[in-house]
Amino acid sequence: MLILLPPSEGKTAPATGAPADPAELWLPRLAPARRRVLSKLVALCKRGSARGVADSLAVLGLSAAQHAEVARNAGLATAPAAPAAGVYTGVLYEALDPAGLAPPARAWVDERAVVFSGLWGVLRLTDRIPAYRCSVGVTLPVLGGLTAYWKKALGPALDRAAAGGPVLDLRSGAYAAMWAPAGALAGRTATVRVLHERMAGDQPRRSVVSHFNKATKGRLVRSLAEAGARPASVDELLAALRDLKYTVEERPVAAGRSRQVDVIVREL
């Protein structure tokens, strides 16, 4: 089973540690592709002039107040690295809280969770990385758009890694575009959307709310880890979620697409 996660914009920079080695991350065959992205990102952010910084901010989709992120990216090749579980600090990862899991549950997560990254492609929570800023929506000089770049690079490697299924896809749309399960694997994949339900008069209204979406996905993975769930199929996965008291509804989809699942969070 693989659990596909987005990264987080919020990151904690490691204070010490050797730099990241792209060949030591999960799926080391991706090391050349990772090095190309890293080198282009560092080169972009090393432009020291005011205009160079402004150009870097524009490419990365950052504001002038975030100029420190450009300086951080410029030093990525030698920056201290630490396990991704401690570097990613956004809402999903706060809810998952890998450091707070008991050893068996932590091992469960480490074995199954796969984080998609604009810089690294894919990695495990145990992989050592520095703090960085590079969303998959970025278009780097020479390299081009990272979504298309990684879609081409990740396909063969992830098709093999996920072949056994099932796959629980908790990625946001931008990161989902990096790789999509196809063929028989699509039927063994559950793509989850979290809906916040509240009453409007006497009628329930459902919507996607960013905070609820991210926090619920983190808690969902944590619950499965603490239960030691080992589903062999999507049906068993959905049954495990219902056993854990999640409200799960499946939407009809066309043939050849992953199974679309809504997890409902009801406002009390």
C-alpha cells in the first residue's frame, strides 16, 4: 500500500546535518532528474542583484517580503538536511504528527507514505532534505514547467512501486498532476476529497475547506497507522476507514479512473 501526500509550504530548516544526497532519497534512479532541478533552482536564486532577486521571486511565485526564501534556495546544495517528517510542518503534518506516533505506527507510516515535491519528485518521510521553496507549479529556466518534467520522470518508477496496490491518494490537484495511476492500478486507487458539512437552515451544505481538508487527511493517516491497517484492496481500505468512524462516501466514475471517495467532516 502507498499513501500519496502533498508537501507543505511551511517547513522547519534543520540546524545541523550533512547536505541532502539525491541518490539517497527513495527511488534513487531519480537522482539525475533531482540534480537537474536542484542545480537550476540554485542557479536561479544565486543571482545577487536586486533585479535577479526580483526575477527569482517572480518565477517562484513569492512576494517581495519572502526574499529570504530566495537566499535559502541559493544555498540548498550545502544546506543542512534532516528527515522530511521533521522538515514539513504544515497543517496536514501537524495533524499526522509522525514524531508523536508509537514506534509500530511510525514504522507503518514510514513504510507507506510518499511525499510529492516540486524539487525532489517523490520521497519518503525518512529521507533527509533541507528546507526549500519550490512548488510544482514553478517553471524553471531551461528545464521548463516542473509538472510536465516530473510527470515524464516519475511514470515508470512509480508505476512499478505502486503495482501491488492499494493506493490512497491524498494529494492536492497540483501534485496529483505529477503522476496518475493508470490501467489496472487506477481501480486499485482511492482518491480522497474531504468535504466540510454544515447546516444552512434545515439543509446540509458541503464544501471543500482548506484547513479541514488538510487536517482531516493528516488525522486519517494517523488513524490508519495507529490501527496498523493492512488493506489488500480499496474495498478493504474503505472498510477500515469506516471502522475508524470516518464517514466515507464513494462517487461513481468512468471506467479507467481511480475510485473517487469523499470523507465527510460534520460541523458540530
